[in-house]
Amino acid sequence: MTTHDAKQMTTSFQPRRPRRNRQSAAIREMVQETRLHVSDFIFPVFVMEGAGQRTEVASMPGIFRYSPDLLLDEIGRCLDLGITTFDLFPNLPEAKKDKYATESQNTEGLYLQTIQRIKAKYPEACIMTDVAMDPYSSDGHDGLVDDGQILNDETLEILSKMAVAQAQAGADMLGPSDMMDGRVGYMRQALDNAGHKNVAIMSYTAKYASAFYGPFRDALDSAPKFGDKKTYQMNPANRREALIEAELDTAEGADILMVKPALAYLDIISLLRQNSQLPIAAYNVSGEYAMIKAAAQNGWLDGERAMMESLMAIKRAGADVILTYFAKEAAQLLANA
Ligand code: PBG
């Protein structure tokens, strides 16, 4: 094609020109379909024993385990940025773990005490908890192990006691991340019987057996001591099965449905969004955070842009709520925008 021919073509009549809506920042912003806001984010935080201490998670640069006193300071800083909801996870010494996750019900223990301290200092903060045995289990599994098997119904009893203890400590929203069958309904009943009718449940509805949880297990020292989690977490190959889980969680009384991980599962987020009237959350997990941080540290991509693009994509796919280790950084960027 000669230059002359190209000129001829550009003057030909073209009524539809999508680029007109991209020509300036003003127009681009006006027609933007999805917007991130700090209220979209839940910040997962790690608490450990001690005082005046914090340690960085090696595989999650910028993310720390805090002793309770320093965690309070961190939460204060996040509240100032407009982050209102925190998902709390405990890192426990091996000596406090046992087969039955007994420590999860210790009202004087690290986790329940920390919930109380946060709610006492910041009653306006929304505290989400994790309901699963793995941080407290000597087996490193989310359920009770017997002879190499994960027992479903026996686990429900332990989880519901954990749930009631967390509600008692002041938790606002519980996050069952264990994937046992029937746990949402079982917990709901236990909570209501104990008088905690207004404590909400954000169910890990479609939680996949994913390689992207690696850095989180480093953060908590909670990797399974044998085997994997494939008999309870979902097969990454499955999509329809997410609808079965969503139906069950909804019938059992879940208030919010979650998909986890997020970035490799945008189709599942979209599927649940289209098939449910409940709010949909997505967990942008530790491995997804680590990938972007590692590449950015190597100078291989622009970390801030990759972060914002990922969060935007999760929201565009249909997530109303995003649990993300980027919450603080993204909130800072949004505040300065
Ligand atoms: C376990 C739990 C996991 C995460 C949240 N709760 C890991 C697992 O199932 O092994 C992962 C979160 C992350 O990777 O950021 N109950």
C-alpha cells in the first residue's frame, strides 16, 4: 500500500470510531465503566505473639506479621486511609498447635484476645475472622485428620465452636475458609443459638486447591504436614461445581459469597455474579501478590500499574469486594489520585 492509498482510506466515511471516546483524559474518565474505591477493599492482616515486634513475610515483600500492639497501630493507619475491614489471621508457634485446634477456642489466646483489643480500640473497624483449623492444627489441615482422612462432620463441631468464640470476642463477620460440606448452615445455627444473630458470614464459596496460597502458608507456618487439600478444596478445572457450592452456601445462610483465588478465576467471579443476588467477594491471594511484587522488584514490570490493573480486572469481572494484600498501597494511590 502506498502512502497515497493510505490517505485515501483514512478519509473514507466511518460512522463508528471507538477511539473518539479515548481521545482525552476527560473523555476517558467520563466513559469509564469500572472504578476502584477504597471501600472495595478488605485488608488481610497477620498477628503473631509478642510485643513491639514485626517481621516481614519473606515471600510477601511489604507484608508483615505484627505483635498485637503494633497491629493496632497498623490498623489505625489503615483506618486513616479509609480501609474499614480487616481479615485477621494468626501465626502460632508449633507448640500451641494440636490435632483438635484447641487453641482456636482459647479466650485468653492470641487470636481471640487480638479481636477484642482491636474492637475495644476501634469499634468502627469491621473485623472479619478466619474459620478453619489450619493455623491451629498440628496436621496443617483445615479439618480434623483421622488416619490420613479429613473428617467432615466431626470438623463442623470444632468450626462452629470456633465461630461462636470469635463472635463472642467481637468479630463482625466470619470467613469459613475450610470447605467442609454444610459448614455455613452448621455455623449459622450455632451462632444464632448463642445469640449472635447479627454476626455475618462471608463464605469461601468457590475456594480452589491452588498453588497460589504458598506465601500465605509461609506467613502462618501452616502448610499441610502431609498430602494436599484436594479432598476439600475445589479442582481448578471445574466451573459448574462453583454454582453448586454457591447454591448450598446461599441456602445455608451465607451473607456474601467469595471466590478464591481471584486473578486466575475471573470467569468464576463473573459466573457467580450472574447467578446470585448476594454480594460477591474475591480473594486476591498471597501468590498473586508475590508474583507482581517479585516482577516489580526485578524491574520486569511496573508494580503499581500491574497492581491497579489487577484490582480493576477483579472488580470488572463482578467482584463487589476484594480481599487484597495491596489494600493499603492501592488506598494510598487512590487517595493521591
Ligand atoms: C486456610 C486459608 C488459606 C488462605 C486463607 N485461608 C490457605 C489454604 O487454604 O491453604 C490463603 C490466603 C492467601 O493465599 O492469601 N484456611
